[in-house]
Amino acid sequence: MNRRRQSGLIGEREIALIGCVSTRLTQKTTWGDAEARRRRATTLPGCCSRIRVLYYYFFPTFRDLFFEQKEITPFSRYAERNILSQEFHLVAPDHLKYNQPSIVSGRTDVVTVTPWLAPVVWEGTFDPVLFDSIYKQKNITIAATVFAVGKYIMFLKEFLETAEKHFFVGFRVHVFVFTDRPNELPQVKMAAGRQLTAYPVPSSKRWQEISARRMEFIQELIEKELHKYADYIFCLDVDSRFHSRWGTESLGGLVAVVHPGYYRADRSEFPYERRPESRAYVAPGEGDFYYCGGAFGGLLQEVHQLAKTCHSNFKADATDGIEAAWQEESHLNRYMWINKPSKVLSPEYLWQDFKNINPEVKIIRFSGVIKNYAAIRPNV
Ligand code: UD2
């Protein structure tokens, strides 16, 4: 992250860049001399540019895309497909029949919107038919990453088989398995439009390292491969299985899942990193929710920014001789405190099999299986 972005100052170069995005996002343009720029700024298009400056500045994704020339390049195709309409322009097919929505009746036992007005997705808050019909028209590709390093490969078969039944059924899905045992990939029959790719990674003697390096490899995968064709990405724990629908209702800019172990707890009990020396530090009295490290996602550009930030903060911490309490989960929680998720998924989207089900949880979509840590991790 450079100083300019940290300080929030907007220079003439940025204004010039923003001025040209409406014609072609990836094109580098110069606006001539300072006088010409000043003249344009006083005309109607100039005013529009200024409004756009403010708009993009307050929406970090687009600010990054347009302000950081270096970061535009790998995402050029992505940018050309117009991120704005991809995410915000929801076109329903004409004559689609679905249940009449209401703004006065619905779920009253749970909160369905955050204080920054992001939806919190619970069963009964969305219409799956409507959602799928909207996203079918967008012809999207969803990537999923899952790490199966060492003995964790044993969880992969059930993860993949249940994903076939419940995870974005009917959509184009590309699952990437990061593993040190590519030859042990299970045979799972995948539906048309869905595929599986092994991505070799080194093994490790420390589970903490495996968990923590996920952000680095996710960043790498997006930069090397996914930017060419994927729209959304979800990053999931392998020691889990799907039980019911996880679909288009979960799509959003930056998407986080509230941890099933802490959603009823006071924020003072959240296991955030509490040492100020760490870049994952969250101070007492701060933090919205405690989010899972085992499931997060969103638009490719957003997840790239998240992975890159968490990876670089984790690395900088390591140089200073500190590892956050819950590795990348701690860094993710710090990131989400500052960069608010645009969609929050309820603990239906990552439950834990050892927990009793609470009455507000009407459906379990995805859950972590019970496991014997001592038997499967490379270290204790
Ligand atoms: C929690 C998080 C997990 C991570 C971890 C802290 C949830 C549900 N889980 O789970 O995402 O943030 O705390 O680091 O939020 N893995 C391997 N091989 C190994 C060890 C781990 O492939 O030897 C991968 C695998 O994909 C696994 C993930 O790393 O699902 C997380 O490891 P874990 O499940 O052992 O961590 P856990 O249960 O503490």
C-alpha cells in the first residue's frame, strides 16, 4: 500500500486517470497541459469528473482499480467487463414469477442488516429463484479455493461431493485444490460447466504456516490465472461439507461469514489479536463481528486486495517476530473491521458439527466436521 493511498490525498494524475475511465478503463491517457486540465474542470464534464473522484474515492475497490496504475494491468479484462454493472445492475427476467416481497413482515428473530446497511443473509431473507434468475443472465464464473495439505486431503472427497450437490448448482464453478499431494486427488464426478484443478503447494511442518500461507497462494492464483476469466471467488476450509444451498444469494463485493462460535458473544470475548505490536491488532471496544477464516469471498478484485493486504501484514509481522493469535483469520478480521464487507453471511454458511443448533439457525448450509487435531495436523 503506498503512502498516497494511506494519506488519502488525490493528485492531478488521479483526476486525469479517473477522467478517462468512462471511455476505456485500462487506457492510459494524458490530458495535455495544466491549463487544459483547469479549463476542463470548470466545464460540465470536468464537474462530472470531480463527482466521480469523490465516488471512487469512497469506494475502495474502484479507487484501487483506477488510482493504482500498476494494479490495473492484471485486471484489464476484468475491468473491461464493467465491474460496476456486474455487481450492482440486477436485471430480472421479465414475467418471472416468485413470492411477493414485503417490507413489513419477514424474519424478526435475527438482524438482517448491519449498521453500514450491508445485508446479513439468513434463511428466509432472500428468494433463491429470483437470485438465480438474475445471476444466470450475467453468465458468471465462480472460483473456489480449498487447501488440502498433508493429511487434510482426507476431507477433500466429501467436500467436493457435497459441493456438487449444493454449491452454486447450475453455475460455472472452478474449484482449485492447493495440495502437496496432487496425485491423491479423489475422483469426483462433476457436472457440466464445473471443473477441478490441483495447484501444487509445498508441505509444511507447522499447521500454522499452512493456514497462514493461504492468503499468499490465493493472491498468486488470482494474479496468475483467475483474472483471465473468473468473476467471484470463495475461499473455504476443506474439513467441511455442504448440507444445503450455498448459491447466488451469497455473491457480493466483499463477503464475510460471521463465526458460529461468537455471533452471540460480546465483542470483548472475540479472539481478535490483542497485541498492539501485530498488524492484526484490534483494540478493546472495536470490531463489528468475529468473522471466520474458513469462508470468505466476493468479487475477484476485492478478494485480491484482502489477500494481498493480509499476506503482506502477516509477512511484516513475521519479520518483527510476531504471529497473530489465529494467523490469517486474525488478519482477515482486522481487514474487515476497516474494509466493511458489503454482504455478511450468517453462521448458516459455516456452522460447526460439534455445536448444538440454535433456534434462529433454520438451516445449515456448510459446516466444519469434527476432527481429531492431534491425528491430522503435522504439529500440535
Ligand atoms: C480455524 C478456521 C480456519 C483458520 C484457523 C486459524 C474456521 C471454521 N476455521 O480453524 O480457517 O482461520 O482457525 O488458522 O473459521 N490445512 C491443511 N493442512 C493442515 C492444516 C490446515 O490443509 O495440516 C488447511 C485446511 O484447508 C483447513 C484449514 O487449513 O481446513 C484451516 O486449518 P484447521 O481447520 O486445522 O484450523 P481450525 O480448525 O483451527
